[in-house]
Amino acid sequence: GGRRSAAVDAFKRAYEHRNRLTDRERYLTQAAYHAFVEGDRESSIADYRSLLDIYPSDVVALNNLSILYSELRNFEEAAELARRATLVQPANITFWSNYLNALVGQGKVDSAEAALRAVEGSVRSQPFASELELSVAALKGDYDSVEAGVRRIRDSRRESLDWQTTTSSQLAALAALRGKLDQSEQHLRAAAEASAAQNLPERALFYEAAGAGLETWYRGQPARALRRLDDALRRRPLAGLDVRDRPYLPLAVVYAEAGRPDRARALVAEFDRLAPEGDRRLAESERHAALGAIALAERRPREAVEEFRLQDEGDCTVCAVASLGRAYEAAGNADSAIAAYERYVATPMLGRLVLDAIWLPRTYLRLGELYEERGNRSRAAEYYARLVRLWKDPDPELRMKVGEAKRRLEALTGERAAS
């Protein structure tokens, strides 16, 4: 959660002195440099493999190689490597986290839950272990338990600005997911303030952009979103940040979705011009997300489809999918839109809470509407019901959407929808 520029500088200094290291430390340093600084997965994998040939139980190599294979969506290999790391150091929650992530990536949610139950009780008391349990609960839609758990962590780590930032962002996502936009805004402000207190203006800017996004995504107020973005950038200008820390691409997405693709395109162009090659390689998926949002805003849906397809890589198996559904809709391809939205809903992935805060309610609504348009009453009713359950007590500005979903559900089923 720190500053990328500082981390890159540290990796570079270590890499410059790699020939003074032991074989083990040299391989670890080279592999980390290739992956984190250059975005060169193949070279990093080769270094970790070379190290494991010499030290088969090196937990750092096992764990980091597992992460690289997850990023390549080779979840089977990733799971085996992380499992080996847990056998060497069963008290290290990071190794368990990557193991569970790889199991869920294969769709083995039950196996992931069983593995989590096998973690030693003393380890389960750690806050990162609690986070892992909450990720599994979120995957099952048990948002009450997730919120209670996040608040427990927040209360127990009041002295830590890092934990205050993390828990505030999680509470913001939970609130937005459940249709409580005002609460979400309050938590986003808290996350931004905690980031600023740590002298991380780039992270504060990210959370302020998320608050602007709520104006577009749920309130239908793009002009207000633009004013908030412009104000945030006046207070925290990009020129005052190291180029490696500037959130060009997330800002570009929000500008495009708020109806200013010209501003978004300028941000992408500046990123392309100024960012180091390694940063550009690592951010390729994010860049396609921004270009897809720009194409949609400029009413070029077929180009948007191609950009979102290119975005769909890495260990985030759902990051591009709802956007892809939206692009298919704009292109007039309802069948492909439904397939994309269904994939978004059905694909298990740990850590998707923030994405769901942006996409899940809207995806439920669109699936209900699309299925109803096609005469599939049962599927339409299913998704309207999901939205009604998710937004059981939303902010007043969202009650009209819920009320409409209830009316459609009642018309489809002949039964009164539960409040």
C-alpha cells in the first residue's frame, strides 16, 4: 500500500548489487526486479525456477512463483506451489492466502473453505487471516458477517493508518454494494484522509476519484462527478507526484464514464509518454480498460469490445467482464451481453468486493431487464429478486430503482416482493 516509486528505487538498488549476493538472494532479487520493475514475467519465472532447482523448499520462491502463475491464470500450478509453501511454513498467512486464491481461481470454493478451516487457530487470530475469512464470506454473499468482521479489525487497529485506510475502503465498498451511497462517501473520505496523513496523496486521489465515480455509476450525475474530479486534481495535481505514482488510468476511466473522453484520452496519452517501460507493461490491462471506456463514451462499441477483451487477463478474472457486457449491449448484441453479465455474476474470485460495489447491483438489474425483454420470465424474476434482496434498505435516491424492480418481479411471479 505504499508508494510505487519508492519500492522501484529500492528494487533497483538491490539489483545493481546483485553480484555481491549469495546465489539464493541473487535469484530472489533478480526475479523480484524482473517482475515488479520490468513487468517481465518470463524472466522472473525462470529465476524462481532456477532457485527452486537448488533449494526446492524456498518459501519466497514458491510463494512468488505461485503469484506469477495466478497472474497467467495457471491456477493449478499456482495452487500446488502455494500449497508447498504452506507445508514449509504453516503459520504464514500470506502463503495460505495465495493457496486459497488459486483454489478459488479453479472454481474450487469448497476446497478453499476446507483449507481455511485447516489453518491453525493461532494463525487465524491474525488480522490478515481475518481478512481472508471475510473474503470467503463475501464470496458467499454474507455481507453482514463481512461488515461486522471489518469493523472488528478496524477497532482493534485504530493506531494503524494503513488498517484505517484498508477498512475504510472495504466499508465504502460494502455500503455502495448495499445501496447506501452516503455511507460509502463517508468511508471513502476517511480512506482519503488516512492516505493523506501518511503522505500518500496519490492514494488519496484514487479514493476521491472513486467518490466521483459513485455520482456517475449510481446517481446519474456525471456533471457533478466531473466537478469533483477537477477539484481533486486542483488540490492534488498530478504534476506534484512522481510519474510512477500518478493514477493516470483509473482517473481516465472515471473521466470517460462521466462523459469527458477527451480528458481521459489526454491522461492515457500522458501516461504513454511519461511512464517507464516497465510501468507501461505492468499496466497494460488497466490501459485497455481506459481505452475501452473511452471508446464507449465516443459511441464506438465494437472497438470497446476489443479493448475490454484485451483487458481480460491476469489474476483478476472478472475485472473486464461487466464492462464487456456493457459494450456488447451498446453494439446491439444482447446475447453476448447476457453471457458476459452471467459470467461476471458466476465467476468466483477472492477480493472482488470493490468490483462488486461498482458492478453487481447494476448487473443484476440489467440481467433482469434483458431476460424480461427476451421473454425469459423465470431468469428475469431471479435477478430482480437478487437486486431487491441486496438493496433491501437503500438510500432514498435508489428506492425508485428498487421499487421498479419489485413491481416487475411481482408482475412476473404474481407474488408480492419481499421488502
